[in-house]
Amino acid sequence: MSTILITGGSGLIGQQLTTRLQQQGHGVRWLGRRAMQHGEVRCFRWNPATGHVDANALENVDHIMHLAGAGIADKRWTRSRVAELIDSRVATAQVLLKACKDHDAIPKSFISAAGIGYYGAVTADSSYRESDAPGTDTIARISTAWENAVDAWAPCCRVVKLRTPVVLAAEGGALPKLAMPVRLGAGAAFGNGEQWMPWVHIDDLCAAYMRAMDDSSMSGAYNVVADSATNASFTRSVARILKRKLWLPAVPGWLLHVALGEMACLLLEGSAVDGSRLRDSGFVYRFEDLDEALADLLRK
């Protein structure tokens, strides 16, 4: 069994991943803002702003899973907020690499979260593959800087970057927020509704992290995408599972821009993303049908 150090372990994905790793007998540690005991998991303190990392967290670690980063959609995208989003991803990867080098504690692999925002918030006619160039807008700049910091680990150990779309989960993330208006009878598509929403069930995302840890042949970037649905078809699927009617017109794009500023692009734009590279590695999704994924989560 392996010892895994997770940054951002207290988040939605981190907690789910921790449970699954423990169920398989692996040892899990977290890095967090304060030292604490979270159930059977010991959280060691680090402070990326000062470069401090508790050396005890690094001892005999086999794999690092890097999930730390400020929430992309938590606050309006001011200039300072965008800088915070980048720094929370770049500086944390850099500080951790320096600490591992200083303490001669390089792991076998560094498996990092990444975003499909790497391709930019655009609605294109074709699906994006891992070999495509990054976009140039704000979300693409955040994602590119994030991945560049992760790639700095490559001379030291195996690096896997899991480019993640909308994560469907019952406990948090985007789905409860998207489903709530539908539950209340006020569901509607955003803009013209034709923008694509790549998605993945949280169980499959966790399985992808575990596969990346176990499969030493995996390296580089992978789109972890079960499928892509348009915003309008996604909204209809949610309504179908919840047995609600959609009667309101689509939310105008200009209204979302007024409410959210530049961040509205996350709701109004989006392209399909090709996930065949991960499938070609032998990975099998448990949830590939959107209705089945939504039923599993919304009926809990």
C-alpha cells in the first residue's frame, strides 16, 4: 500500500478521494493551513505565502495529489482576484517542489488537478484534445500558469495533469446550484443554451486519480470528461430527473454579465472536450450517460 499526500484535501474532491484511497488500504495525509486531525487523516501545516511546509508531511510519501487552489467561481474576477487564483495554484506547486527537494523527499508521482479552462472559454465547432494549444482569455491564462507550475515537477518524477470539467456531485460543487432553480420551478438555460458543458461524475474523477497513481505508464495531460452536453440539454436532463417542467425563457447573457462580470463566460461559453486519451489508457467510466449520472446524484 502507498502513502499519499493530498493538498486541498478538505475540499469536495479531496474528501471523496481520501475515503476511496483509505478503503483500498492506502495511507492518506493532508497539507492544510493548520495542523489538525480529521478523522483518521492527519493534516500537516503549510503556509505557501512564507514557503513553510511541515517536513513530517513529506516523510516516506509515495505520491502527491495536488488539489489546492482558490475556487474559480467563488468571487467576481477583479484583477486582484485573478492574481489570487493564479498564485493559489502556481505558488503552492512551487513551494511544495522546493520543500521536497530540500528534504530529499521526491515522490514517485505528482498528480495534479487541472482545468478544461486551459482551452479557453469559447464555443467551438470541434472537440478539444490534449494536444490543442491553450486559449488566451482569463480562464486559459489561469489554467496555463497552473499547468506550467506542475510541469516543473517533470524532471524529478512522473507528472499527471487531470483536466477537469464540471464535476457532478450530490454534496457540493456546481450541481446543487444548477439544480436548485429547477427544483423550485424556475429552471432555465443560460444565454442561447448552445454552449457545451463537459462533465464528469465525482466517482469517475476519483477513480481517474487512483488510476493515475497506479498506472506508471500515464504521464502528461488527460481530459477527464465522460461526455459533453449543451447547457440547454443539461438543464432539460436535470428537469427530467427531478420531474419538473421548464417554462421560463433562457436567462439573457447580458444579465449574467451584469451579475458576474467577466466570470459570466464560464456559463455562456463552452466547447466539447474529447476524453479519448484517458479511455485509450484503459480507463472505464462508470457513468457515461448524463441521465444516469444525474439520477444517481439528484435522487440521493
